[in-house]
Amino acid sequence: MVLLVLNSPELNAVENLWDIVKRKLRDVRPNTLEELTAAIKASCASITPQQCHGLIASMPRPIQPVTSAKGFPTKY
């Protein structure tokens, strides 16, 4: 039986992408929903293709132990 923990942040490149967005927004202090929306959009737009490629390239490293173990065993 193979059990995978699909909600594991280290196995989800999108979580790492959100971390980049959050770091870019760390010093932003919007006063309105519109300012917040604009800041998030600007933060996302400033992510470079190289950063995305780096996230994708890093995925085999955390996935390898999971695939070698044939998944994460859980108590559920």
C-alpha cells in the first residue's frame, strides 16, 4: 500500500512560491483592499522565470525520499 501526504509543504512548489510572495510583501502596509490586491499582483509579477525554474528544479530533492520509501506511512 502506498500512502502519500499530499499536503506536505516541502513537496509543493506552490508553497515555496507563496513564500517568495510573502517575503516581497513583508514591508508593504496597504490601507485598502485595492492596495493589497495591487501589491499582491505586483509581487507576483516580479517573480522571475529563473525563480520559477529554480523551484521546479528543486522538487526532485524532497520528492526522492518519498518515492524511495513508496510514500509516507501515516497512522490514518
